[in-house]
Amino acid sequence: MHVPNYQEAKKRERVVFDIQKFVFDDSLKNLGKGKKYFVKTYGCQMNEHDSENIQAILEKLGFEEASDYLHSDLILLNTCSIRENAHNKAFGMLGRIQHLKEENPNILVGFCGCMAQEEGVIQALKKKYPFVNFVFGTHNLYDLPNVLASAIESKKQEIEVLAKEEKMMEDIPVKRASKHKAYVNIIYGCDKFCTYCIVPYTRGSQRSRKKEDILREVEELVHDGYQEVTLLGQNVNAYGKDLEGNYRMENLLEDVAQTGIPRVRFMTSHPWDFTDQMIDVIAKYKNIMPAIHLPVQSGSTRILKRMGRRYTKDEYLTLFSKMRERIPNVSISTDIIVGFPGETEEDFQETLDLVETCQFDNAFSFVFSKREGTPACKLEDNTTEEEKNERLYRLNEKLNAGFLKSNQKLVGKTLKVLVDGKNSTKKTSLYGYTEGNKMINFDGDESLIGKIIDVKVVDAKTWSLDGEVVCQKN
């Protein structure tokens, strides 16, 4: 048994990680024969991509995907630890699964992802959820076959969570959720240690993949007809800083663009690492989408310092202005935390002022959530929950007004849209995303799915656009 350890997780050492290729043990290929699995994913795009790897591994073990957890022989929760709400959802799901397990003890239950890397969560799984059969963490996803086989054989709760990353694994199988859009990891972990964030503890230190492995994966996607790739990392801008030489994110972006894939996206960016060279490369290549997620978190320099963000409000605004000026038709989204410990009304007003200045195209806003083990968890917090929620309401009103204004500027324009799929709940039949990552709904034949077409914007809403197809292009 291996369990997480925060003291080990927070250590940062200059390490050259052993890079290995995933090798499947053929003796386990019938482990799940005749059985069905269900994977429930919480959290970010990296978790979604992890689940694509998990599904592929389970199918190599002989399992087949089930339509829902109620009709599954194996249920696996891939969890997120970024906020308390994510915790509550995962534990709530375990409560529902427990009733199934009582009716059918043969159901296998697994738990993985960022929550599995938390000391307190492991203790809770041992004491309150002993029916969970197996647990593995973010650092040993590739070892799922052995962890699962051991749990089945021992009939005991199998917990294998590495406190620190030990190796980097290439060629892990993947079952992609889309046939035209794909995620590609470029860097794992984070070394920023923002005071509110648990990610450096749950995802480990920064480890960049070799450019050759990334480009090979993208080239395979091009060969398979994919239209869009999203380069993923907790902080993609830090790519290459842990490697020998001077090959950085701007170099990788340029090389990926030159593979010829029609669309390139990346997320998430930390303002501190966003260079002028990156801006120049984005502006230079038409297939690098002019859509940037640039979390600000607060508009108050005082609060940014308490958050450990390493930039000031003025520095953020300078970077923001460079993007607006140098990247044609750029769309910029952000993250904002309300009610961070010590935030005064004056600090919050500075955030509102920044939002008014920037007029973001999209944003994710949250009330501060304490994460056990982070420095911010120990800070004195005198703001009531009622006041925090009231601030969030005021912030969202201003943000939403900006979203609508941004969308209204697009009415009458014809935009390139990658058609994503059918619209089951909308009046229109299809939906897709513009180059600026705006969702647009429109009518069209299902044969358009997976293609990049021209769509004219006819109406604008706060969160989406309505359009009509102008012409079809492959």
C-alpha cells in the first residue's frame, strides 16, 4: 500500500525523470471479459483526458463501456480537488454507489484523480467508504491494470497512490471522446504554489514531455483527420523550463502549427510566464486560435500578493493590452476568485474595475474555497459567506454584461466554425465553436459534424450565438 504525503508532494528537486513506454500485460487482457465499466469524470480538461486513457486501458482489459453507472460491473470516479464543491459531488456519488454495492457486492468500485492524492481523502476512504475496492493517484494512472488485478485477487481495499511522481509514461492508450477534437498533454504538474491551490500537491512538479513525443502525437492526429488539438497543462506557459536547452512554449506552438493541423488551442496559461514571443507566434499563425484563457483571480495587487500570483494588477493589464493590440480578433477569458481571505470591499471594487476595463469574452468566477494543506487555508477570514455570495452576484452581473456586449459585436459577421455535434436540447440542430471559442447554434445536416464551415451570426446571447450556415468547407 502506498498513500499520499503532503510533505513529500511539496518538495521540488531538479530531477531527470525516467521516460518509459507503456507496455500492456497480455495476461490481464481477459480480466474484464463480459463485464461493463462506467467512468465518471469531475474537473478540468486534464482529468477528461486522463479518463480517455483510463477508458482505453479498461477496454484492453476486456471491459465494455456501459451507458450509465446503474448497469455497470465496474464504476470508477476520476475526481477533482480544486474546490469543496467538487469534493462534495464525488462523495455524494459514492453514497449513491454504496446502495448499489449493498444490493450487488460484486460491483467493483474505483477512485482516482486529484482527490486520491489528498491525505484526508484517503483516510476518509479507509474509514467511511471501505466498499471502494481500489484507489490510484495521478502519478500512476498507467498502473491501473495491476492495481485492479490486485484488488480483485485480494478482495481487500487496494490503495496505491504515489506521494511523488517517479516516472513519465509515453504511449498510454487513449479512447478519444471526439473524432475531430483532441487533447494532448505537454506538461504535467505545477511549481507556482499559489497559496489557495492544491494542484501542486496533487499533480506534482513541472514535467515537460519531450517535443518529439508531442509532435509525433499531433502528427498522428493530423494523419487521422483531426481538425483541432488542445495542448494541455496546469501551466502550459512553463513548458520546457525543466528541460535542457532553450526550447520553450513559443517554439512548441510554432512547431505544432507547422504540422498543418487546422486548429491549435492551449490551456491553461499563467500570466507570469506569458512571453512576448508567445504573443508573436499566436499572431503569426492563422491555425493557432486567437482564444486565450488568462486567469487573473483578483483585480487587487494586495490580494494577488496574498495569493502568491507573482504579478500586479498593472502587469496583468499590460499583458492583456498587448494581446488585444497584437493578436487579431483575440478572445480572452479568465478566472476570478471572490472572497479570498482578507479581501475588503475596496479590493473587490478593484476587481470590478479590472473587469470593466478588460471586457472579458468569458470567465469562470467562484467564491474562495479552503483547501486543506494550502497556506490560504490558515489565513484569517472575516468575510461572511453572505457577503461573499453577494459579491459574486455583483461580479457576475458585470461579467455577463461584458459577455453580451462582446457577442453582440459579432452579429452580421461570418465566422469559421468547427461543427461539434447535434443539439439535443436547442431549437437548432447543430452547434459548434468559432475560432474565438464562442459557442454558436445553427441548423444544418449531420454530415457537417467534424468539419470547419462558414456560419453567419444572426443573433447574440450572453453565453452563445445563433447563426445560419453560409457555405460548407472541408
